[in-house]
Amino acid sequence: MENMIEVRSVNKTFGKKGSVKTQVLNGAELTVQKGEFVSLMGASGSGKSTLLYLIGGLDRDFTGDIRLCGKSISKMKEKELSKIRLGKIGFIFQFYNLVQNLNVEDNILLPSLVAGRSRASLKKELDEILEITGLTEKRKFMPSKLSGGQQQRVAIARAIISNPEIILADEATGNLDSKSGAEIMELFRRINQEKGITILQVTHSQKCAMYGTRTVVLENGRTVNVDADMHVSGGNSGYGSGSGDAAASIKSMREKIMNMNLASAGARS
Ligand SMILES: Nc1ncnc2c1ncn2[C@@H]1O[C@H](COP(=O)(O)OP(=O)(O)OP(=O)(O)O)[C@@H](O)[C@H]1O
Ligand SMILES: [Mg+2]
């Protein structure tokens, strides 16, 4: 299997020299293979967004190695990284980031137009994506005339129209009611299965996490893999060797995951 995302021994510290420093990531490890749909969970402030930004090349100030499609981003020039960001990665941010004075269509097309595509060449794809995201009727609306869920769908349409290989989503359903959230998750599942797009989503919701094929939990700056049969395996050696604290947190995380699997199994049957 091809590795789409590889995070190796990544450390990230915020704070300038001389000021208070916050070490957010401390030896983080993560591998996402082509076609996977991985959910990244963890407490508020545990570094989920930070990790997503590093993977997307939006913040290059870290130590360790991050590879996208086998290529180390630390070694890329800014121009090469921008090209990958535009061509291969679709970002979905928590607060939509729509351009308020552009209508739905233009918001969706903007990154592709910036990347040099012509409006005419995008027409077919645009119609298809509006259909998939249920926005056909709203195509001429301004963002301020849309509900939160509809705005989120515009952000998703914008991320998928360029046919990215990877979607990085930060709390895509964070501001939505559970019905709209479930619709977005169904949409993710479809684009993952039908278009084969690899997805890495940050979520606080166990229900949303269950739409993915695998869950990874970020804790104390490190990742803990939670595989399908609910065993928790150390993302790196720090956990395997098990200090009391780590062992206890793995136990509590395993219980949480057990509960979420049961809850989801109930919801699906
Ligand atoms: N630009 C910054 N400068 C200083 N500290 C920062 C900066 N960005 C994030 N942090 C700190 O890094 C830590 C991780 O933040 P991050 O946004 O990655 O958390 P998160 O896991 O996404 O949380 P949430 O679930 O609340 O979105 C926090 O303690 C935060 O205060
Ligand atoms: Mg966050």
C-alpha cells in the first residue's frame, strides 16, 4: 500500500526564544495509507489542528519528518509545496473560510481558478459537485444567505472539486446539528469510497469518528493508534514501555473507544 501521509518523530513548540514555550507535539507518529479515512481525536488543546496544519504544509516550523506521497515536505521549496497544496490537498477548516462577497459557485471555483483552470473547463465538475453536495438550488446564493450546514457543504465542495488525493478536515461538523453532521459524514464516506480520496479528519465526535476506517488519538503530544478490533497499540515507543500515566490513559481511552463502538453499533442496527 502506498503511504499518502507519513509523520515521523515530529516535535512542535510554540513560543519565541525567551518567552514561555508550549511543546504541543512530542514525537508524534502517523501513517495514513492511500484510500484510508482516518479520524484524529484528542482533548481540546492536544494539538490536532497543529498537526493538521503541519501535514498540510501551512506551518513549516517543526522538527522531525513529514512526507506527503513519499516526499519530505521539509525538503521542498515553497513553490513546490504550494503546488502540492493546490493540486493534491483539499482543506476543510472549522470555520468554513468562505469569501463573503462571492456566491456559492465562485467560492467553490476560486482555488481552481487561482491554480490556472478556466471556468469553462470546470463547468461539468461544478455541476456534479453541486449535485453531490446538494447545493444545486443554492448555486447563486451568497454565503450570508446560507445555513451553517450549507456553508460547510460549500467548503467541502471547494475542497473536492480539484479532485485532491487527500482531504484534511478540521472539525468539519463542529458547528452543525447532528442531522447535518451525519449528512456531511455520509458525504465524506462517499467521496472516500467512490472517488478513493484519502481523508484525515479531526473530530471531537465519536459518532463522526466511526464513519472513518480507523481512529488515532493525540495525547501528550503523541499519537495512539486505535485499530479496528479495539486494541490500543502504541504509536511510538513512549507508550509501549508504559509509564503508569500512559498505561492509565490508554486504559481510559480504550474504555471510551469501546463505548463509542457500542453506541455506533446500536445506531447502525
Ligand atoms: N500560534 C500559536 N501560538 C502559541 N500557542 C499556540 C498557537 N497555536 C496553538 N497553540 C497552542 O497549542 C496547543 C494545541 O493547539 P491546537 O489548536 O492544535 O489544539 P486542538 O487539539 O486543535 O484543540 P481544539 O480541539 O480545541 O481545536 C494549545 O495549547 C494552543 O494554545
Ligand atoms: Mg483545533
